Amino acid sequence: MKQHKAVWLQIIAMVVALGARGMMAEEPTALTRVQWLKKIGASVTQESVLRATVVQVLPEERVEFTQRVLKATKRLPVSPEEKAVVFVRAAVACIACSAGEVKHKVIAEVFADVPVEYLPFVTEELAKRFNQEYNGLSDEAYEKIACAAIKVAVSRNAQTEEPSVRNTFVLLAFLRGAKSPKLEQVLLALLPDDRMRGLAISWLGPALKDRNYEGILAAADVEPLVLSSETLLRTVGHTSLDRLLADLNAGYPLSFIRGGENVGFLPSDTFNEPVDFGINRLPGTYQNQSSSINNCCPCPCPSKQR
């Protein structure tokens, strides 16, 4: 009997060891900076490459990776609609595959680097993923996360040419999906001075109520974009959403859980009408340019922090 027991214990130990070895083998290998720099171009044009690459970038290099992907996106020779989609998927992937303080820095980098004229669209898409209820967060937990992220963003945006504008967009990303009406005053108090708070208040009202960005875009001296609903629906409308904040509260990334209620989809009528961020005007005529940009992929990022 003792011999049989010893044999079974050995078998169990071997199974556990093999299982652990298999799990280790599945972990993505970290890329050197030189290696991931070579993947920036493909990461911009193919979401599958972006998702596979960002998780292999060391946490301390994720902010630079995000910055370089966003800068490469600016240079894409594609229509404004396609470029807007690439900005969104780059932001979502880089935020989803980061954790803790790195996530706060990546969020800040997104709002510091995306061109202001694209921020209304990017902010609205991130707000869906920052949504308090969608991430299963209490008022207290959501406020804590929002405050931490905004403090980092305010510091980062101070290095840009439009700190007031960019800080307001960060506030909007968190306020759009917040439950507590008191959160706006809490977040406004984090801005560095009364002048910036006054500007933010004047811009937040129209943006939160009517999605009117005319004032904030005019302050940055940029024209509002009118984006084609057909392109946006094709590339964004049926993509699964990532829960981008839940892991900051729960300690594990809910954005990577598949199936059931854990995967959200944008409603099919999200982009029924042309998206006009700012003032109503006729859409511009864009050259029909071919692009190698693939449709957004619903595959979750197999992230595991080191």
C-alpha cells in the first residue's frame, strides 16, 4: 500500500511540474527595446501585431512604446476615419496591457500625444471602457482610480502646448461614465489653478450634455472632424470592449476574460449618424486611399506583468 501511495505521489508531482512548465512556456518572451522598435510599423497597421507586441514590452518601456505607436499613427497616409480608429485601438491595447502606475502613465501619454482634433473621438471611446458600472467599481474605488490617473496626466500635459485642453479631455473620459455627481468637483480640484478650472468648467458642460466640442477645439485652434459613420461602424462598431480600470481595483485584468457578461459590444446603431465633434458642417471629401489597416480584432491581450 505504501508503495502504491508513493508511486501516486510521484505521478502527481510529475503532472504538477509538467503543468507548471507548460504555463511557463506560454508566457510571452520579453522583447528588447531594439526588437520592439522594429515592430512599431506593423503594430500600427495590424492590431494582432500590436496586441502580441505590447505584452512583450517591459513595463518600464510601455510608455515609450505607446508614445512611438501614437506618433507613427499620426504619419499614416489614410483617411481621418481610419486614423481615428487606429488611435483608439492603440490607446486601448496599450492601456489594457498595463497595470498599476504604468497604466496611469500610459493613459496620460495617450491624452498627451493624440492630436487634439482626434481627442473627442478617442475620449468618447475610452469613456465607454472607463465606465464605472461597466468596470464594476464602487464610487470610492472609481474616484481613487480617476484621481490617481488625472494627477499623472496633469503632470504630463504640463509639457504639452495645450495643457488646459488636454486635461479637460482626461476629466471628460472619467466623468462620462461616473455615477456620483460629486466627482466632477473632486476632479476639477486636481487642476493646477483657478484659470484652468474655469476653462474646464466652460468646456465640460457642453461636452457632457450634448457632445459639443466646439469651444474646446477652438481653444486649441483646430477644426472639428466629421467622421464617416460607415467606416467607423465597420472597424469599431462590432469590436469587443476592454474593461480598462477593473484590474486597478481587483488586482486582475477583467478585460482579458472572455464570454458571457464579461465581453461588451458596441450597439449596432452607435454610428448610425455622421459623427460631428464640435460644430455642424458638411463632411469633407477625402481621397479614397487604400490602407493595410485591418479591422479591429476582438482578441484579448494575453498580458501578464513581470
